[in-house]
Amino acid sequence: MLAFPRIGDEHHVWMNGIYDAVVVIIIFPIIVSMGAGGSLQNNKTTKISKFLGDISYPLYITHYPLIYVYTAWVYNNKIPLGVEGLAWGAVLVITSITVAYACLKLYDEPVRKWLKNKFLVLMN
């Protein structure tokens, strides 16, 4: 769905609005329901899925500045897509996952635990 950033030209702007509405109202909910209705078959896939689910929000929050630094480096130094660009791209992916995991363990989980303890005590 994201491969089509825009439908229609300047004379048919309404087509893009319909496309966006169909994607958001129909297609994306179908994709989410397919994922929510799935089941995991073994312990390894359960662990991988839990890890990816745990780092998804920290990764979403922290990867953007890293992407900008990488993009600026590629643009400023005119790095081709070849070996050097792909190698540093792989380093970027690993760094993004590492930073997200560190944020999860050093900030997200401790803050959630503190909030849980603080507010559950107040509710009892």
C-alpha cells in the first residue's frame, strides 16, 4: 500500500483522497486483523515475536535521527549503493536495534514498572 504515495494528478486530486481512505479504513484494518488472528507454533518464534514486539515502539521513536544522519552522510559524500553504502546501512540497522533495545531496558521498562507500582498502590 505504501508503494503508491499518490494516486491521480493535479486534475484528479480526489482520487488520492479515495485511495487514502480505502487504505486506512479497509486495507490496514485487514492487515492488523490478520496479524492479530495468527498463532505461534513453537518457542523460538514466540521469543522472536516477543522481542520484535517489545522493541517496536523504542525502534519507531529512536531510528529517525539515525536515518537522517545516514542519509546526510550518503548525500554529502555521494556514497553509491554498492558495498560501502550497503555495509553502513547494515551497521545502521544493527545500531538502530541496539539503541532501541537499550532504551527498552534502561528507560521504558523501569518507568513502566515505577508507574505501575506507584499507581497500583494509590488505587488499593
